[in-house]
Amino acid sequence: MRDSSSHFEGAVMAEIHGYILAGGMSQRFGTDKARVCLNGEQLIERAVRFLDELGLPITIVANHKERFSDLDQDVIEDQPPGHGPLGGLAAALEHCPPSAWAFLICCDLKTFAPTWLEVLRAELSSSVDAVAFRGQAWQPFVALYNPALLSTIRAQLEDGELSLQKLLDKASTQPVSLPSDWLSPPSINTPEDLDSLRSQEPSHEHRT
């Protein structure tokens, strides 16, 4: 059984840094999906807003830093490049202070609730490598990761295994039930997904 005192201390004291996986060119959208607008706000700007409202330090993880040179945000590159989200997570954990946890989200989430971080954070302890929502599968793009997991990720990259599902299976991952306001699938994958959200979210065209 997990020690309750270390569980509580980990949840309360943990420093959290926010990381946004920016992805790249989308065949379905025919453009850089991070730059697609939803109600006057680019998806990357929207993701930054999600984390900014939590008061977290924010870093964008991208295939090329210059993609977001116009944004007033720290940007780091996938390490190694060309290895999908796992390479992005590796870059995030290499950048994250060793004593902190990386809160990873993708730029194309359909929705985000600030309470999700608190739900995940409450499950932190010194005995886990990651905390992630899980339904039928892990949800790796709204999850907390310990930088100590980096060596496992590097070994998996060397083996050519890029699956985040397999990483979370292999790691000591604390599963958390999906929140009631979770949307499945959680990401904007098609222009139709975007059109559906346009009618549900307020416009940010005049946001200051």
C-alpha cells in the first residue's frame, strides 16, 4: 500500500511546469494545425491560455523553434527530432527541472478544465513515474511526468518503439479515472471537429 504521508507531501509540494506539444503539418487540415483558428484564437494560443490560467511556467515543444518565434513563449525542439510525441516528451523532461513534474498537454485538445490538473496532482507520490487519466487506454496528452522517466524514454527511442501507451504501461504510472467533462477522443482530429467546437466555445477575437 502506498505511504499516505509521502502521497500527501508529493501532491502539495510538487513544482509543476507546463509543456505543450505543438505537433506539425496536418494532412487532414492541409496546414500547421497549431496555427488553425478556433473562434479567433489559434490552437497554440488557446493551449497557452489553458496553462497560463493555471499559473504554470509554459514551454512549447515543436519540431522547429522558429515556427513560434512570433509568440512570447519559450520554445524547445523535439529530442530527437522526427520521433513523434515521444521525442517531444523526451525534450520536455530534459528541459524540466529534476525536482519538478512536467504537465504535458497537446495543442489540439477539444476542451480543458483547470480541475484536471488538481485531480492528477492529488495522485502524485514518490513511488510513481507518471500520473495519467485512463479509460480504455491511457490519455498521455493530459498527464504528469517525472523527469526521472527520461532514461526509460531514451531506451525506448533507441529500440524504435514510439508508443506512449507502451511507455505508460512500462512505467510506474498511476491511473486516474476519466473526469466527467472529458471528451472522447480528446483531440481535434478533423475540420469537422473544429466546426463542432466553433459553436460551443466563446469567441476570443477581441480578447486582451
